[in-house]
Amino acid sequence: MRFCRRILVIVLLITLPTTVALTVRRSGRTAPAVWVTPSAPPPVTIARYGFEDPSPWGDLTPFTGNDARLRRVPHGGGRAVRFPAPCDREPCPRMILRALSRPALNPGRALFSFGATVRLSARNTTDGQNVLQKGYAAEGSQYKLQIDGVAGHPSCVLVGEDSRAIHVVLADVGVADGAWHAITCRRGRDTLTILVDGAPRAAVRIPAELRIDNAMSLNLGGKSAHADNDQFHGAVDDVWISRP
């Protein structure tokens, strides 16, 4: 007597990035499940600035004050932008790069990340230096990457549209050593995490309903080109904002 061998393959297809099991049944026997983890979808880039092109500013507009000069410096095989050094006597040079607000730059309640690669020397630290900023803590919502204090510890800031609470996560390491460091701020569902050179350095809880939506420009290197602008005094490259 001849028997037909039947093979039944059961596959569970889902769209969420989770682990699924594939079970194979042969001739009445069930083989062990094979666990398959689908790869997560790649992040969607909202903005990126690399300063490599002959016209390196793209949709950024330079704003300068007190004879500040735009400078690019070598970084790897490309270029970075150099902001003014600290100044002890006014009028001090000031400079920022600014992009006008657009809907994509306002993440609302969505998960998103932002960051930059920076170089800052120990002699150029100050109380507060803004690397990337959109919005103001006292006027609506905000997200910001800054490097503060003599030790040059980076931190990330979120302020929600419907609350004046300022959420700050401070890295446990400094970056003011004259070397290049990649800093990432990551907004999760209810956490804000800071990463330095790819390693998580600290995290804080944030409200899941926190919403960021403002009409302010995206500023690199400071909050303005006027006095008390929290001027960044190092070099910046590879500025980016992405989702999920």
C-alpha cells in the first residue's frame, strides 16, 4: 500500500516587529517551532545636514552677529561647521544656522530621534551651549540637544505643548575632550534616552501624551545670534532628525 506524505506549513504573518513561530508538520509529526524575528523598518529621515556640498547650508540660513564668520573644518573625508570660540568681552561673535519650521519637524506625540556629531575642547566649555533646538521652553513646546558645564556633559530636553514641565536627561559622561562624539536623543513612548557614541548613558520618564508642535525655526549652534544666545563653541557635523 502506498501512502501519500503530506507536509503542512503554518505561517503567521503580522506587520508588527515581533517574534513569530513557524511550525512544520510532516507525516503526523510536529517539528519544533522555528522562531523568526522580522527586521525593524528603517528609520525615516526628516532632516539631515552634512555640510559637504559647495553650497553646504541647504535649507539652512546663516545668521551672524558682531563679525562672526562662517567656517568649515575637515571632519573625516568631509567637512563640518565651526562656530565661534568663547569671548570674554562684548561685543562677542555669534552665529547660528536656521531652518524655517515645517510640519515634518514637529513630531507631535510620535516617537522620534535627533542628534549630531560634535567636537568641543575642554577650554571652550561654558554654562550652556545649544547644539540643536526647535522651540522654547517658555513658549509652547521644544526639543533640544545641549552641552553644559565645565565638564561638558551633553543633555537632551523635551517640553510638551500642553505643559510647562521641562524634561531633561543628562549623560553621565562628558564630551569636551577635543575628540568627535556622536550624540543621540531618543524619544520613546514614555522615556527620553541619551546615547553617546552609540551607547545609552541615561534615561528619564516622560509623559506618553507629551506633544511637540510649534512654529519656531530649527536652530543649530544657539537659540539666536543675539546676546545670551547659548552659543555653541565647537564644531558640528551630521545633524539629523528621524522617525520612528
